[in-house]
Amino acid sequence: MAIAYSLDNLNTSAVYTGYTGYFISPLYTTGSLLRQTTPTEIEFNLARPLRANEGIKLEYRTDLTSSYTTIGTYTYTTEGAVVSVNKVYDFPPCEQIQFKISLTGTTTTPELKSVEIRW
């Protein structure tokens, strides 16, 4: 099972610094108390390669009252000029899950195309 969504930037003149540009997914029901599921990997795709000083931070939580847990922070310095990153992550078994994707840059911001979560 995979879930994929895409975003459009409505303010093309804004540059999001310090991971202040972000979006939060809906709270997805992924299982039940007796049959909790575990996502296994997450992948993001960009419309163009990462540039110097750009980065993307991926986070999740398993209910609306919990704090977000960071999956990873991916920058030009750590990943290079990539258009996609796929990471296997040790998610906990859960009944529901919500994701937060944050963007940063200095003169430009990453152009996020999609995020896909796989079970």
C-alpha cells in the first residue's frame, strides 16, 4: 500500500528559512487496535534538484496530541543535488499516522513534488 500526494506553492516569491515552510498531512487511519500496521519507508520527490542551502525535514506522529518525531533532515550538504530521496525507517506499529514536511532555504526553497509512504 502506498499513499502519494503533491503540493503546489501558491506564493512563488516566498523563501522559507529555518524550516518555517511546511505542510501537515491528514491523520490517516492505518490499522486498528488488534491489527496495527507499520510503514516501512518514505520517499520524497522534487521538481528540480536540491540547491545549496536547501533542505527538507520529514516528521511523523501517531496521534494528534503527540509531539512530532523526526524521520530525517535531508539537505544539499548531506544528499547533494538530488531530485528524490528514499529512506527505510523503523516506524512503530500504529493505528493512525500523520506527517509533517518542512522546507528551508536561504535564497531558494526546495520545490517539493510528492511524498510517498510505503507499507
